[in-house]
Amino acid sequence: MKTLEGNTRHAFLFFFASHIPATLCIDLQALFPNLYHQKLKDLLLWYTDIFNDELMRGPHDTWFRAIVCGEFFFQLPFFFVAVKVLLNTNNYNGKGWFRSACMLYGAHTSTTLIPILACHCANEGATFVEKVMVISIYFPYLCFPLWLAYIGVVSEDVFGNTNTKND
């Protein structure tokens, strides 16, 4: 569990691959609401109504839009890179730039989740069950980045390779 091998690699591959459509279809509506088809707007409205996710329900606070902006410019490109690298780990060096990118992504993303989770905990308009449900949805987006940062810090090679490869 200290390297991106086996089931751990598959879990991260699924995490990043599933995060791409979630970011493109849901999260970015906070930045570009007028660019979305009504069906995706309705999907977001259904989600916010069911789970009482006040952060995803507009209008969005500036701080939240700033976090989503970071997701758009930094995280989303990393999702594509991570999927490509995790699908082809034999072609990449786990000691080089990807290890550094994993640590940066993990630290950045997990840090952004702290105020988001705090807002959900403090949502006075939500019932206890709604809070638990929405926090459960967001929690993997804290755990996986923290886990990835941990892997990058404790592993000399995030793929567990003992031989040297070129970047």
C-alpha cells in the first residue's frame, strides 16, 4: 500500500478516471454555468436537492469558485496524466516528475477539502443524515489525495521499481 502497484494502482486508476467526468459534468458548473446543457444542470440540481449540498448550489462563494478554478487548471490535467501513467507504469519512472506531481496533487487537493468538509459540517440547513451523506460523497476526495501524497513521501519509487528507468 506504499506504492502504486496491484489493487492500489487499480483503485487510483478508477479514482482518476471517474473524477474526469465528475469534474467536467458537475464541478465546473460552478465556474461556467452557462456552458452546460439543461440535462446536466438538472442533474446538479437533483444532486443538490437530494443531498443538500449548499456549496454546489449557486450562487457560489468566491473562495469556492477559486477552489474549483484550481481543480480546472491543476487537478483536471493531472487526472488525464495520472490515468495515462497508471495505465502504462512500465514506461514511466516512479522516482521522477510523476512522484513529485503526486505529492503536489495530493497536498493541494487534500488541503482544499478541509474548508469544503468544514462547510458541510456547519451547514445549519442540513439534517444530520444529509451531512453524513454529503460528507461521505466528498470523503474519498480527501482520502485518495492524502494517500497519494503519503505514497510519494514514503516511497523512493511510487511504482515500487528497484531498477532505473528514463523519464
